[in-house]
Amino acid sequence: MRFSTLFAVVAIAASASAQLITGQYDCLPAGAYTLCQNLWGKSSGVGAQNSTLLSASGNNVSWRTIWQWANNPNNVKSYANVEHNTAKGVQLSKLKSAPTAWQWQYESQSNPIRADVSYDIWTGTTPTGNPASSASSFEIMIWLSGKGGIQPVGSQIQSGINLAGHNWNLWRGPNANWQVLSFVSQDGDITNFNADLKEFFDYIVQNQGVSSSQFVQAIQTGTEPFTGSASLLTQNFNVALNQ
């Protein structure tokens, strides 16, 4: 792992006009979004992470996270992410479209590396509810990248699902009081993702017993590092819920 290079990048980022956060649960207003560190699994590893807001304009946001983690290679250490502040509270049955675009890249990465780059979408029976809480019914993940042989919660139940112009494996399993449904790219890294998330919602309603009365409670996008080091740049991200 190139820690010296990694810290050099951190120094450059910190010296720029962008806004840097470093604390375990630090969050930062980012226009239509909130940028959060969310080092919820920090105690299972040894390492560090910071996140930088680069720009926010209208419904678009750009940000970077830099991380290094060791020990317990099967444990997630964090989920640095942005969450849309108002794209929530819509019932799946009322949703007309959910356009999203995400352009991202690894500016640097260790070899080996164990990490995913993913959407984390939360639904529940009420319009409001914090992610990963008693209000959560389903966690819907869309893995645009998964490196180092990592696996989602549960077990793989289907493969060859074509949605949004890409092919996916579907994993399902319980976590606390909610069910996790994870779409994992079969096409390798998808670094320029343009889609209507309604395709994924419709699929789980039609094929996985998810009620259309569920509400979208949060849409997050970010990265779950297990071990290694990386600088992950989101050049641009946006999402909307139209009803």
C-alpha cells in the first residue's frame, strides 16, 4: 500500500479551497446533498479516511474520499457517502421515474484492494426514517464495482438480470430488522452509470415480494472499504425522484 503517496494526495486536497472532513461521523452540507464520513466499522480495523466536497451546484455534486484500512478483511470499515436531502418520502407505487447519473474513478488504489462502490437505498413503511434503523424494511444496494472477492449480505439468488443496460447478479439476506437486496455488476466496473432507478424498484416489486406501498426513505451513494487503500473521485453525481 502506498501510504506516502496517499498522504501526499490528502495534503493537496486539504490545501485546496474544497471542504475537508476527517472525523468518524463528520458530515458536511453539500448543496442538495449531505456528505458524510460514516466510519461505522472503524473499530474492526486500523487505518484512516477523509472526505472532501469538491463542488455542489443545483442537483449535482462532486467529492473525493481517501482511505486506508488493514485487518479483518471481511469487515466493512466505513461508508463515505452523499445522501440526497429531498429525494425521499415517495411511495414506490407513485414513482414515475428516478433518473440518476454517476461518473467516478479510482485515482489510485492498492493491490490488493477489497472495496465496493455502491448505491445504498433505504425503504420502509413510512415516508421518513433514518437509514439502518428500526424504520428500515429494505436496503437496496447497487454495486457498480466490487473488488477483491468481497460479497454482499446473504447469498446469490439470481444471475443474468438485465437492468439499465447492464447485467447483474442479485444477492439477498437479512441484516438486523431489514432485508438486503444487492444488485452486483456482472460487467466489471461501471464508472459512467446513467439509469432510471425505477427499473430496479419495479424489478424487486415484481420479483422479490417488495410491496409497492414501501416509501423511499434515503438514497445514498459511496464506497465500502474492507482493506487496502484508495483515492476515489466522484466527478459528478445526481439523482431525482419524480412522481
